[in-house]
Amino acid sequence: MTVSYEAAVNAEGGLERDASRAIVPWWSFTKTLIAACALRLAEDGHLALDRPLLDLPYTLRQLLQHRAGIGNYGGLRDYHEAVARGDAPWSDDELFARVPADRLLFPPGTGWSYSNVGYLIVRRAIEGACGSGLDEALRGLVLAPLGLGVARLAETAADMRLIVFGTGRDYDPGWVFHGVVIGPVAEAALALHRLLDGGLLTPASRAALLDRHPIGGALEGRPWTTTGYGLGLMTGTMIRPEMAEPLPVAGHSAGGPGSVGAVYRSVGRNRARTAAVFVAGSDEGIAEDRALALLIDAGAA
């Protein structure tokens, strides 16, 4: 039996009964929060979305949308062996020696390739603009304004011992170079719902967040029928057997040692709902399908 924790937010913005307060790693849903943080700094003129960063050939917008052409470390044997041994996380210099920030897979803006390394560069830009670490920046610019009181950046292996999943409690979050937030499942659902409901970002920034670069079609073993990526948001359509047509959604899936998750909101409809589901294991399709089931629950149609 799959161990699962879930929460749903109704169209009025309230948590539905039995929303889980279990502490889980939000894994790549953290990218959505990083994007929101970067957009807030851009609104205030501290960062620029469309100006190349320093002497690098890509922009903040291209980094946030995985269109900068930067490689990733997920396929590196050295990375997986170091994590398995329990080594200390690499420094930025050690990482960039393996995945150079200027050795691009394609010219910026001409392709798409998912890159955690790109989000590390965004993280450093945020920290430079704020003069603080990412934890303080996220709390001040995103988490606290969204009314989230428990979620926070995991910075040490001791922080990971707070999570509900047994596998992953010994993981050093420093290996997620762009950072990983941990917090209640309920707060993950509230974070996305409130972010897309408005108030935190200007209308122009929310539009940028949702501006979709098409990627492709259906994914085997997962409910996606079309896929795309905004700024820190996975976007597209999902379907279940009982549905007459696919549902447009925006949010982010998540995966790391011992657990996966799916945090999504229905979009393009008046009565929007949001769901967050985190499950033990490595099958993101299970979490996504359950999140979709919550989105189309009674009153959602």
C-alpha cells in the first residue's frame, strides 16, 4: 500500500477537511517559490528578467523557464556515487567544473532542457540582490506574505529528520543545489493557491509566471496529455478515465530520495481548486493522478 499525504484547497481558498499537516520535502515545487521570489525582486528593480546575467549569455527569464541551455547533474555518475557515499555536497566551483555554466546545450532561447543547475544560478542571483541567504529571502518575500508559518528551507541533514518519510531523513539537502523547502502538505497547497489567486505578484508577474513554453504531449504512466513550462511552473493538461476532456493545470511535480509529490491548481476556470499530494516511492505519476482526482472532486466541475 502506498503511503500518501494530501491536502486540497477549495474554490473559496479554504483548506478542505482532513488536509494533512505532515512535514514533507517539497523537492522541485521549491522552484515555483524561487520563481515567485525572483519575480518580486524584478518588480522592485533589484533583478531584471530580460537582461543577461553578468557576463553570461542568458537571462533570468530563460533560466526560470529552463531555456538557457545549461546542462544538469542528474545524469552524472559522480553525483549519484557521492550522494550514496554520504559525501558533503559539492561547492559551487566543484559543481560548475562538472556542469560548466557557459557550456550550453543550445543557444539561449532556442530550446528547452530541465536544469537544476540553472536554478542554482537563479538562487545566487536572488541572494546577491537580497544580501541574505535563500531561506531569509523566501521567508520575507514569499512564504510569510502567503501566510505560511511552518514551511522553510532545509539547510542541514538535521532539518530533513523532521520529514514524515523514513527514507530521505538522512539526506543532506545541500545536494539539491537550488534548495529544497520542507513544510506541511497543507501549506504546499495553500502556497500555490494563494500565489495564483493574486495579491503577492502584480498581474504582469502572474502572467509571466504562467506564460507557457510548449514541450510536448502525453507522458507514459502519467496523466499528462500536453506539457509545457512557465516560470517555475509545469503547465499543460491532465486526464483520468472518468473525465470527458483534459483539465488545464499549473503547478509542479516533485521528486527526491524516498518520496514524490504533485502540487497543482486547475486553471482557466472560475471555480479553481488546488491539490497537494506527497507519496512514498519514486513514481510521480501516482502523485499526479491523485492530485488530479482531488482537482475534479465534487464541486470542481
